[in-house]
Amino acid sequence: MGMERFVHADAAVARFGADRVARYTSALSEGDPLADELVAVIAELGRDAGMSLVDEALASGPRADHPEALRAYMDHLESCLVGVDHAAIARGGTLLRQMAPIVISVFKGRSLPLSYAPPAANKPLIATGRLHDDAQRRLAETGKFAFTTAMPGGLERYGESFRITARVRLMHSAVRRRLAPDWNAGWGTPICQADMAYTILLFSTVILDGLRQVGVRVSDADGACIMQLYALVARLIGVREDLVCSTEAQGHDLFELYQMTSAPPDDDARKLMKALLESHPPLQAHYYRGVARGLLGPGLAAQMGVSNGELAWYRGLEELASRAYRLAEVARVQDLMAQANTHIVELLVRMELGDRPASYDPPVR
């Protein structure tokens, strides 16, 4: 297809079929039209004035005098809630909060490294400089975003996660607009549809695989609830419908296609991994280096620069996961675990954010 980010095309066609690969490759050059149009309007109005209108619409619903692009954006967000299985989503969120310490370890040791590994996908992080230069705050904001999706009612129309996700979507679009003039066309569109869909898998499919890898026996039914939760997040954040993964099978299928056709980790991937580790105190950095080595496997760990991690830390995570899972099997303890972990994570996020709460504002051009 003449795009340097897309490799092993023949193998992909043999594995997934020409039609499927053609649909996927189109996603490498596609952004988020609804959000992109609204961000263009916000740029004309000025960020503060434009985002004030967005916040009004999120808080009270769109008005007739709001820009057409904002009304279309809100209509789409609200349409994503039609037919949602709220009981399944609530169950998925509870499971994530029950296992929160293990989830965080898997996220930092597996999901984040996998987000940095593809060279084309890591370029917006490098170009904006935030993750490399302000890693701790950026990670705290990502943590808050992920945590609010697991909170009761967070993804309902006036829930906190609904609001945050709507703003994150616009932030991504603003970054796309900012990078476009100097972007390498061989990388596709910055923060393209394929990258957006892959990122959601890092919160769902990859987390589920990591939990099972360290010994948490997540049932198929519980896994389905977590997938339903993040299918809703995918729709809210602008992933086109054919890339939304509502089941683990769909998630594994898309993950395999994305990985198969992505180039191996480059120097930027290793820089981002280094920034992730250095955003923690030394002892925690040693822990996450060891956990990453165990979760990624020797090949990818070497490519990401963490092959020297001590596997004893990973073995410790396996033991912790085993104990936490056995505790969570006790029915009367389940709610207590979810509540206690909720308070702990909230405290950690507040400490990491410091005096500046997470805003998820689009960057100023």
C-alpha cells in the first residue's frame, strides 16, 4: 500500500484475507471526522471559548445556538449509549477495581510498553514531548482516565468518565491537527483509527491477557463484561464501528493484525520506556522493569530495553495476584476490595497530579 508503517502485507493478506486487510489499511489514513471538525471550530473560536461551549454541552446538553459541529458531536456521543448493557459494564468496572493493584502492574508492565513499541504510533508521543518530558503527570492523567471508566456510573451520560472521554477525544484530534503539517505521510494519519482501536485493546484485551498470565483466573463471562465496558469507551472516543472489539476473540484478532503489520520497536520506543521507568522512584522502577520483562517475554523485553529486569519482581507479582484472586473469591470480601482499592487509587492519582487537576485540554497551537 506504499506506507512505510505497514509491513508484512503478504503475510497479513494470507492470514486475514484481502478484504479485511484493505479495510484495516484504510484505518491507517483515517482520523476522527466528527472530532476533527469540532476542533477546527474550537480553533476559530479560541481554545478557552470553544472548550467552554463543549463543557456547557457536556454538562447540560447541546443548545440550538451551539455550533453545528458541537451538536453533531454530542449527538454521536449520546447515540453511543443506546442499547448499552449497563449491568455488564458495571460488573466489568467492579472486577477491575477489585484487582486494581494487579491491573496497574499489568498496565505499566505490559500495556504501556506495547503502546510505545510500534514506531508510527509512538511518534505523536515523541512529537508532543509530554510523555518524555513530563512523564509522571502524563501517566497520572492516563491513570485517572482509565480509573474513572471503572467507577460506578462513570460512563453514563453525566458521569465523570463520559465527560473525560469526550475531552480526551478532542485532545487527540487537536494533536492530530497540530502535527499534520510536518507529519511523515509514511506513518499514516497521526492518531489514526487503527491506533485508536489498538489503544483501547491495551485497556481491555491486553489487560485480560496479562491478568491471566500472572495467575488471575478471569472467567469468560467476566472477561466479556470488561470487553463490553471498553467497547463503549471505544465508541465514545471515536473508533469506527468495524474496529470496535466487543469480544475477546475480536480483540485478539485485531491485536494480531496490528502487531503483524507494525515495524519492530525503534529508539523512540526505548526512550519512552526509559521515561516510564524513570518517572518512578528507584525501587518502583526496578519493580516495573522486572514485571515488564516477565510480561513482555524475552524478545520484546530486549527490544524495549528491559531485558535486564529482575524476574524476581515478576514472580512476586504472580504471588500477589494469586493471593488477591483467592481473597476475591470470598463473596463478602469482593465489595470491600473494590471499595478499598478505589480509595487507594484515588489517593495515588491525587498525589501524582499534585496541585494541578487533570484537565484534558486540547493543546494550544
